[in-house]
Amino acid sequence: MSISADATRSHYRWNHVAFVIDYVFFGIAMSFARPNSVLPAFVSQFTRSAPVIGLVSTVLNGCWLLPQVASAQWISGKPRKKPYLVAAMGGRVGFWIIALALWLGLAQRANLMLLLFFVCFGLFATCDGLASVAWFDLLARSIPIKRRGGLMGIAQVISGLAGLGVGWVITQVLTGTRFPFPENYALIFTFAAVAFIPSAIALISLREPRIDPVEHEPRRPRKNGWLTPFARDPAFRRFVLCRVLVGLVALVSPFYVIHATDVLALSPAVVGSFVAAQQVGALVSGALLGLVSNRWGPLLTARISSALTIAAPAFALGAHLAQDSFLVQAYPLVYFVLGVYQSSSMLGFYNYLLEIAPDDLRPSYIGLANTTLGILTLAPTLGGWLLEATSYTVLFGLTVVLVSLGFVVALNMRPSANQTREPMPVHERGP
């Protein structure tokens, strides 16, 4: 992709602030609706079926990942990406619908409430997945390579601090007597919906860099079409394999909260501490791994993230086998690690992907990578079936092995050529 000489710099400060605001408030919204703690706990109010509870992550991953290759082909070569980003934000209305249904008493009809929840959540995930291709492309064109890690780190520190407050709010809502079920979850979904508003305003205000006329010249056909990244780029193939293996942590992610409350006998109010721990993990990740990404590049960040991810199922396995009171009370450490993993995915894996992707193929790289990761869609449901057929010991142990293999692949990934590019001159950098 060819961008005018001043395109990246002309609106850098404005876009830097807009991306930070979007990142922070989107993070706050998703803290209220954590797909590996709050939402499984919500679904478990209506059913004890492990596969149905695992469907939360299945719907999120499937609806977010699978449509992206089509989205990439649709917007690839378009002179402007922002209109597609703005249009796709309409899916966020799903949270308002869920909250309204709970306030109006639909929870009394469990099956109908679950159906509405999964439809609305699927709508949100699909629209957000379609928007993400344009979002990543705008980020790559608006923020210089050497500044992306810093931007994401700042945003994650702020959202991490805010998330501590979110965790406290969730604890108060779920343990207090003022809002019994389902009003307590209605309030949580309402908070999530409200938090999306500043995020949407920030994205609408983005100033898209101007693209040189060369963008509009007829493009030469590519022999391998949309599969070009797989066919020609071994770095891309290793990246996808690593992401799939590490991402198989999703086999067990929805069941940590069920394991903690049903097996280890922790209070349901522990969900709030899980959210807080996850936000602390995101905060630490943003502060430390943001610096690592800026100084040594996203590949080292991805390797550290892959190694740390092993600790979540490993700790849960240890707590399950030992049934030690200290390990049980320290269970929020699992969510601390998940917070580090999820936030470092942006700092490490996605930033690495943006760097290895050629400018003119960036949407294809993003869309194909995320759609390929759609294989993870089935992981939570498969994890639920495996849990019902075997035990937590087998589920945790298998997850440890698979994520460890992902770390081995990460060790064999190579730095991109872009990491050697010179940083912007000092006078061009943002605040």
C-alpha cells in the first residue's frame, strides 16, 4: 500500500489519542462482559451443561474469526477503510438488547433468554470481526511501526487500572442484595453497553491517512489469490501455527470459573476478583511488555506471552490435584495470566503480523490469519465435551501440553525485516 509522505504524520497525534480512547473504553466494556468469567457465570445461571457454557467462547471465536477473510477480500484495495469500520459498529447494540431483556424479566424463560443472548452476542462478535480488518489496517497506516507498542502499552495500562474498578463493581453487584438475579446481570450488561459509547465516538473521529493515487491503478493479478500468504510466506505459516497452538488455551478458558466455584468451593462472588486479576494482568502486560515490544520488537513479546500462557492451565491443574487451601485462594493468578496473554496478543502477535505483512497484502494477511484461527471456534465446546467425558485433570493437562508446543513454535519464528526500520525523528513523535 502506498501512502502519501505526510499521511502517517499529518494526523498522528489526533489518531494516537483516538486509538487510545477506543482501546480503553472497548477494554472497559469487555471487562464487564468477560467471555471467560462473567459470561460463562451468566450462562451457568440457566444451564449446567458444559458444552453450552463453552458455547460462549465458541460463538465469540467463530463469529469474530471466520468472516474476516471475506471482509479482507471485500475491502482490500479500497481507498478508504473507515466507512466499513464505522458501519460494523452497529453490532454493539446487542448488549443493549440483552440488558433490556433482562430488565423486562425474560430471564424467567431460560431457553428463550439463552437464545436471545447467543444471537445478540454472535451479532456483536460478527460485526466486530468484520470491523477488525479495517481497524488493524487503519492502525498500521496511522501509527508508525516504532510507536504502536507504546500506544498499546499506554492504552492497556489505563484500561487495566479502570478494570480494577470494574472488578470491584462486579463484586458489589453480584454480592449485594439491592440487585438480585437477573437484575444484577442486567446492570452489568448495561454498564458494558454504555462503555462502548466513547469507543464508538473515538473511532468515528479517526482521520484516515490519504492514499496516493497509485493505490487506484489496476492491480496485477496474483497467482495464489487470497491464499498468497500461506503459499509464499513461511513466516506467516509459522505465525499461524503458533497462534493456533497457544490459542488452544481456549479449551479450558470458560471452565476456570466453574471449576473454582463448583469443585474448589469458592464463592460465586469470586468472579469479581477474577475480573480484577485479569485487569491487573493486562495492566502489567501493557506496562512491561509494551516496553519490550518497543525496545526489542513484537516477536520477543509473543514468545514471553506464549511461555506465560502455559502457567494458567498448569496452576489450575496444580490447585485441582493438591486441593491445597493456599493454591485455592490464589486461584485469581489464573486470570492474571489470562490477562497478560490476552493483552499481549496485541502487543506481540498482532503487531508482529502487521510487520511481516506487505503493505498491499495487509488486509489479506489479517483476514486470512484470523479466519484460519477460526479452528479455535470449536475449542471451548470440545473442551466441554472432554470435561464431561473425562475430568478436569485430563482437560488441564492436555491444554498445558498443547500450549507448550505453541511456545516451541514461537521460539522458531524469525524477526521481520521491518523491525530494523529507523524510528521516526524525535520532532515527529506524539505526546
